[in-house]
Amino acid sequence: MLNKPKYSLFANASYAIKGLVDLVKTESSFKLELLVFIIAIPIIIFIDKTIVEKLFLFSSIMLILIVEALNGAIERVVDLVSPEYNQLAGRAKDTASTAVFISVMLALIIWGVILW
């Protein structure tokens, strides 16, 4: 790739932080899921469960944030390459949203099983 910058740990970390800030500023779904994550952390820490169960609880919530970030990236790219309505663009966005939905369902199942 011709426009690929030279690798730099600090620059790459700053790109990641820039992306996170943009997600928080522009994506209401990400903000809501981040709030759930922040609320879930103390619950995970203080609940009387094994470390493995706590890791499953933490990972399931973290997975939602990861998938939502990827969903946001897909939506932005689709909007860039197809600014006008296109059925395939809509299907791509719907599919990315489905991935978020599946990750939320997985988290609910994991939390339900472990807390039951």
C-alpha cells in the first residue's frame, strides 16, 4: 500500500484513541453499550463467582463494544462509497447490525446462565 505510514506504536495508539473518541461522540448505540460496560465492571468485580465466570462476563460485554466498533466502521465505509441509497449498501449495514444483535444476545445468555 503506497499511503501506508511507517509503523509507530505511539501513532497507532493515538489512531485507536481518536477512533474511540469519534465513536463516543457520534454513535449513540456505542455510548449506551459503553455505559452498560461501565456499570457491569463493578458488578463483575464484586460478584461471588469464579475468575473464569468473571472473565466470561467481562468478555461478553467487551465483545459487544468490539462488534459495535466494527459495525460503525462498516457503516462509515458504506456511506463513503455509496452516499445515495443502494439496496446492497443497506444489506451490508443490516448485516453489520445483525452482528451487534447476535453479540448482545450472546452476552445476555452468558450473563443469564452465570447469574442463574
